[in-house]
Amino acid sequence: MTSNCVLIGDIKKSRAIDDWATLFRKLEETLNAINAKFPDDIRIDFKPTVGDEFQGVLKSPKNAYEIYVFIKSNMPVDFYCGMGIGDIERPLADELGMRGTAFYRARSALELCKKSNRKLLIKSSDMTNQTDEILNTLLRFIEVLEESWTERQREVVNYLRSHPGSTYEQIGNHFGISKQAVSQILAAADWAAISEGENLLHHLLGSINSVPGQV
């Protein structure tokens, strides 16, 4: 059976957010968009849970990073995210009583994010393993590069991520700039290196071995 993948997110410094109602509506809107955009991947819909957290369950980790990037690109605030891969137990037809290694690992990864001030960490085993080390090292390199972005670079990259296959001319038309300017912005953002790393993340997540599961 394919490994399940749980994502648990926790919005950073939520108590300091003045207009929590507006942000919460944006979170719901973004998660609903995930559920509509990736219906074939989702085992349990993404939704807010308790406090400032949200979570969802995927049938496999293959497109988990793309889903994380979609949420990150559409939310106006930062959040921690733990990704756990493994089995889930769903004793009832609804979501009450759900547990399993995918949940435990996602929670563990989330807590480690908070301790180490990382945005996303992945855990596919209860033991240290090479695949997780490679995945989390790639994530660290991407985070470091993203931290140097200007607001314009972030806007252009997020648009490109949300509209894969767009030409530089199409992106330029959206922002009212030339395609040469788009090329310069993406080069300054190290987009070629980040894109290469993200493609490798996608490949590695898609190749994680199946584990026994119970749903």
C-alpha cells in the first residue's frame, strides 16, 4: 500500500496578528483551493484544526512539496510545517480517533521546525535515514536562497510556481514589465538552482518506498 503523507502546519506568531478573522478566512480559502486542485492526491481534506494549526492527509508523498509551496505562495504569513510519511489508522468513518506513524512523524517534524527555526522538515522514518537527510538538506538550501529574495523576486517566483509553463513574456505582461526584466529577476533569485532542487525533491518524494498502512 502506498505511504500516506500527513502535513501539519502552524502559523508563526499568530497571537501577534491583529486581524485574525481575515487571516483565518484566507487560510480556509487556500486550503479549500488545495482540496479542489489536488483531489486525486488527497485522502483527507486540508482544513484548519485547533488554534492556529491546519492539516491534511495525502495518499502518497509524491506531490506533497507542491502542495506545501502552494500554501506558502498563497498565505500572507509564515508558518512551520511538518511532513510525516507512514501509515494512518482511521477507526471511524469520520476523522475522530485518527492516528498512525504518519501523524506522529509529522508532529515530530513540526516540533523540530519550531526548535530549529526551519520552515519545513520531512520525516519518513523513526530512525535517521539517508533519504530524509537528503530531503531536509535540499530544503535547507532552498530556504537559505529564499531568505535573500526581495519582495519583487518573491512575487515573480510565486507567480511562476502557480502558473508552471508560463513564458517570460506572459509573466512580464502580468506584472507590467519586460520579459528581459523577468529573466533578470529570476536570475537574481537563483531560480534555476532552486527549480533544480525542487525537481529533485519531487523525484525523491515520489520514490519513497511503500509501507504497510491502514486506512
